[in-house]
Amino acid sequence: MSIKNIFSKLSIKKECKKYNVPLKKCPVFLFVIMGVVVIVAILASYFVAAFYGTEPEVQALIALFTAMITFTIGHFIVRSFAELAELSNLKSKFLNIISHELLTPLSSMKWSLSILNAKNIDISKKEREELLGMVNQSAENMIEMVNSLLDVSRLETGKIRLHFKEVDLVDLVSKAIKNKEADALAKNTNIKFYYDNNIPRVKTDPRRISVVINNLIDNAIKFSKPNSDILVKLKKSLHDVIFSVEDFGIGIPESQKKHIYSKFFKADNEFKYQTKGFGLGLFTAKFLLDALGGKMDFRSKENQGSLFWFIIPINKDN
Amino acid sequence: MKKIVFIEDEPSLQKTLTMMLKANGFSVFSAFDGETGINLVKEVNPDLILLDLILPKKDGFKVLEEIKEDESTKDIPVVVLTNLEDTSNVEKVVNLGAVNYLVKANYTADEIAQKIKSMLL
């Protein structure tokens, strides 16, 4: 950490701005205040003990005991405010992202319909069909967005029910790739699928594992550079099946890797490439995979690409 | 014919507003990201720029800043057209030199075209 960074972190006002709360509710400010309270409490208890003529060892013990109590209370107070501030921040972030993402298709619908209704514009049959198609697509996009938000809510409140059955992953992945063909084509990316010959059926929830697979392939397409390949692989190990998606796109900056599974997270370099989406794909994928008894991980280098993989046990005891 | 450069990454919004602007007698040049937008502005030298804020490659704030710093483009009026309703963004773009800030969802395509008409004609 550079000296500039250290001084920047010492600036309470600057640190508090990040939390978007008033100074009196800012965890950093409260931490400093609690620090002062602890010091004052220690000194006060020491001087009171000294005033009443207690032994030096007893004075020291009283001061230490006071320090422990006030520090513990202070810690819990500051932590509570930190959690509240983070919740408030997340709520603001959530509202900003949601409103922007939903207003885009709504604007598209409004503008398309205003042209269709306009009396002073001559529209050809083809243009009319295109505009109606845009209205339809915007509606579909909004439904998909709302469903993804509801899914996250269900995941977090545990209201999601899993239905395990034997699933042919080769078939599932093939269908997922077929569904994404148009998106991949639009980006001039080529999805290549490789799988071992003896991939066994696995016991999992087909709908939920499809969401995981779709989200990973979606991301690979979104963040691939044009005219590049996306490699999708299925491999068998002794007890598991390993699914992986590799792209040669923008990758994830080192400093942001720790946030990659957070809700509404979008890496800084992502905006240079594309602006759509809530940032819920990986959060949802990881959450679902954990519930299915699988494990996910990734490797990524900025400007070189990313490799995401998950392992799913062949025999899942439910 | 007055020229407009429209910098917007959402294809359906590009298409619909361009259609409306053309129907109102404007010549429209489209860019889908910030970098292409800046190059297009320098190439076309439009009468007005319509600028989205959330853009790939270079966001609208940086585009606005660069346009206003460049001698050849600093006098071209810029209208920010976005779905970000945060008042801090309004202040920011006005300080950077934008002449207007319109929230897309609050207007029909026709209303935006009429606003631009009243600014240019």
C-alpha cells in the first residue's frame, strides 16, 4: 500500500462518502469515536481506582477490565452500523441498476409505439414488423429480468425446491449451446464443444443445472472478443463430471476477482465492453451449484480471458 | 439538412429515435460506443450530439469531456439522453458543458425530436 493510499484511508470524510450515510452513522467515524471512548474509559477507571487508593495491580486490572468491556461494546456497535451502511449501499446500488436496466426496454417500447402511432410518418410494412418485433423483444427482456430477480430472492430465502433426477449432461449442454448460437453469432464468436466419450448420467436438478450452464456460457459470449472461440468441455473423473467454459476475452482484473460471486457485481473493465445485465449471473450460478452439491472455480487474466469450471458428483445422495 | 450524431449502445433505441429524427428532417449518424462516437463527431462535425451516458469502451461522461476539450468540437451542443435519473449526474454533465439532460423513459421519440427541432431550427 502506497503512502498516498494510507493517507487516503485516514481521511474519514472520504472513507465515509463510500458508505453513502451521514457522518454520525458512518462506521469509520464511529470507530474513531469508540476508540476515543475506550481511551477515556480506561483513563477514567484508572484515575478513579487511584483516587480510592487501590493497589497499582488492582488499578491496572480495573483499567484492563474497563478496556475489554468498552472495546467489546464498541466493536458490536460499529459492526452493526457497518452492516446497516452496507445494506443501505446495496439497496441503492440495487435500485440504480434495476431502474436503469428496466427503463431501457420500457423506453424502447415507448419509442416504438410512438412511431407506430405517429400520423406524420410513413412506415413501410417491413419497418412496422421490425417495430412490433422490438416491442415484443423488450417485453420478453423485461420478463427475463424480473424472473432473474425473483430467482435470486427465492434462492436467498430458501424457497427454491430442488428436484433431482438422472440427467444426460452432454444433451443438456448441447441444447444450451444451440440456444446461444444466435448470440454467439452476433458477436462473431464460435462455441466449440468437446466431451469425453463416457460421460455418465448425473443425479441433479436439470432445470437448475441448466441455469448454471447457461449463465456461464452467456458470460463467455458477453466478454469474448469478436472473432474468438469459446471452448465448452465435459470431462469425466473418478467420481465427478467436470464442466468448463473458456473464453479469450477481456478477463477479470486481479483486484476484482474476490468480488466475482457478489450480487450485482460488474468488474470495472466490463463497462468498456458491454453495459447490460444486473451482475447476478455468477452469484446465481454459484448459489445453485452449492445447493446441488457441486463446486465452482475460475481462472482469469485481464485481456486474455477466463476459464470457469464446476465439478458435479456423479452419485448424489439426497 | 441539420446533422445529428447519436451515440447510443442499445440497438432498438438507436433505430427508433433515428427513424423519428429522419422523419423530422434530420440527417442522423449513429455510434454504438463512446470511442466510435468521438471519432464520428470529429468526422461529421454535426449540428448537435445526442449522447447516452452508459456506453461501452468509453462512457458518456468521458466522451462529453473530450468533446468539450477539443477545439474542433467544443462548440457543438450536446444533449445527454439517458435513463439515469440521479441529480448528481445532471450536475456533472451540466458542469461538463451539456446543454440539456433528458431521461429517455420520460419522453416519446416524437417529443425528443420536437425538442431538438426547437433547439436547432
